[in-house]
Amino acid sequence: MRYKGTLVSFDEYMNILLNDCEEWIDNTKKGTLGKVFIRCNNVLYISRAEESKETKTEIQKDEEMAE
């Protein structure tokens, strides 16, 4: 079971708060949960989401505008 969302905050114990959270089981989306608090003893690992081509294009445009 995995939860995908936007990291809002965390603390020194690794309690985490996610926004726009989705629950995934066996690479299948099971539902949208919204705001979720996950206690530290339930966190196995945290990883960065893979970026889509659209996201990479948006980042490149932002970098070009900043120059």
C-alpha cells in the first residue's frame, strides 16, 4: 500500500502531513483521500514522485523566464 500526495509538513519523528493524497495498492489507484496525517511508525520510506513530461516542460519554461 502506498500513499501519493503533496508533502505539507513533517516533524523530527517523521510524522507527515500530505495534501491531495491518493491511496494506491498494487499499482492501482483505490481512492482519493484528500488531507492525510501519517504517524511515524507507519512510514517505511518517502520518495519523490516521477516527473511527467508536462511537469518537466513547465520547469524548463520557468527556468527560461528566470534568466
